[in-house]
Amino acid sequence: MPVPRGKQNQMDNWNYFHYFTEIEEHFWKKRGAHLLVSPLDWAIMEAWQKAGVPLEAALKGMDRAFESYARSRRGAGRPLKSLAYCTDAVLEAAEESQEAAAGAQRAGRGTKNKEAFSREEVQAFLQRNVEMVKKAEERCAGAPAAVKGMLSEVASSLSGAMVLLEAPGRVDLEDLERRLTVMDDKVHATLLSAASEELLLKLRREMDSQLAAYRKKMKAEQLALVEKQYLQKRLLEEYRMPRLSLFYLM
């Protein structure tokens, strides 16, 4: 997947915090139906976001994919079922906008933070996640020690982040996001390592079934990233764990 040169400065562009909501609503609009987005579609959106695909490129690519689908024989009276069909068009749009996106990020530095979330919104998001992690910890009394230890550590780290938010002065959301990303990575690594063979087999069968119709359309690196995001999302659902990154503050 293409990664714009300005990807390391994505946190300067606070519109990215609405990335998933914007894509989800655009997908509903193009389909003409307000349906639940599948775990596969969420995995694809997360793969685009992690690859640095700009929101504008994602929406433009989706428009192109829907237009192409409508002209095809498959599109005759049948709605497009998954964002997987849009992957090629989205990545093409991302490549086209790579230079413009990098330039826009450079030009907009120092002004985007004014659009950031309020302190109260971030505190509420962290508090909600602390409560969800503690409930997951209670449910996992019989889980492997690594999982219980990770849940306790995450709950403590989130509580510590909330204390930092209570300090006077400007909130450094970029540094907070770095902390939350590290926690997210620890959660994913621990859950994957501790998952039973039976659970992983069930999730992979489920994933393979949903991806079967789209595997030939996706490049190997695209497919690997979507599969990774899919498994992460489903493992979080199994443990009823939240995503910790501010990208999920909706």
C-alpha cells in the first residue's frame, strides 16, 4: 500500500480522527442502505488508515469503485457488498494524491491542533475505556496470567493518562496518542499470543470465508494487512476490549 511521505505527521491532521465514521457513512450513502459494517469492512478501513491513505483519497476511490461496479454486469440490480471491492481504486487514488497530501500536511502544521478534541471529550473517552478494561479483567479471571497482567497494566496506564489530563496547560494529544498506540500494540500482541488454537482456527475460517471472493483482487501486502487487522478486531470483540487510540474517539 502506498504510504504518503507525510504519514509521520498524520497526527497534525485532526480530521483523521473521523476517518472511520466518514468512510462508513459514505459507504452507506453509496449503497443506498444503512446497514451494519462487517468486521471485514472495519479491517479494511483500519488497513487503509494504518497505511496512511488520506480520507479524501479513500472517498474518491470508493466513488470510482461504485461507478465501475455499476457499469459491470455484476452491478445490474445488485448492491456492492463489501469495501474489499474498492481497495484497488482507493489505493490508486492514494497514489495520485500522495504529493498533494504531503504538501497539504506541511502547509497545515501548527494550525490543525485547534481542531482537536476538548479535554473533557478525551477524559470521557479514557474513562470509558478504563471501565471496559476493568470489566474485561473481571471476566478473565481464568485467563492466562499474561492476559490478566496485560489488562491490569493497561487499566493502570489509562488511569495514569487521565491524571496527566487533569494538569493545567495545553494537552499534548500527540504524545497521548503515542502512549495509547503503545498500549494498543501490547493488547494485540498479548491476545494473539494467548489465544487458543481453537479460537484462532475459528476466526481464520470466518475470515477466509469473508475474503474468498476478494483475494484475487488484492495484492499480497494488502491482503496481509487486512488479515492482521481483522484478527485484531475479532480478538478484541472476543474479550470485549475497546480500541484505545484516539482515532476511535467518535
